[in-house]
Amino acid sequence: MQITTNVTVPLYYTGLTTTATLTPGDATTAAVAAVAAGEAHTLRRDYSVVVEMTIEASGYAWWVVDGPAE
């Protein structure tokens, strides 16, 4: 069984102000991330991004958050 939901990721304390790049890290074979590798997200006014993801039962996934290239 899968669940698909939008997850709000707070990024206030990262120091990022405009965009964040989320890159999927290693995930279990049961986890499916709907985030494309290197996809840039515009931060909302509260310094968060919303990520849509699909996870299998008993699965997990994680991402690396980077800022824009300086």
C-alpha cells in the first residue's frame, strides 16, 4: 500500500532565502520519491517548500537540501 501526500519542509534555519534544490538520497526499495533529482523549489514566504511524495508501507526516503550556486 502506498500513501501520497504533500510534506511541508521548513528551511528557515538553513539560511536559504530564495530557492532550495532537493536531491533524493539513498532510499529503501519500498520508498518512491516524487522529487526529481536536482529539482529547484522556490521558498515560500515562511522559508519552507512543499514536496509531494509517495511512500510505500514501512518505507522511508531522505533528501539533501542545497542552495543555489553562488
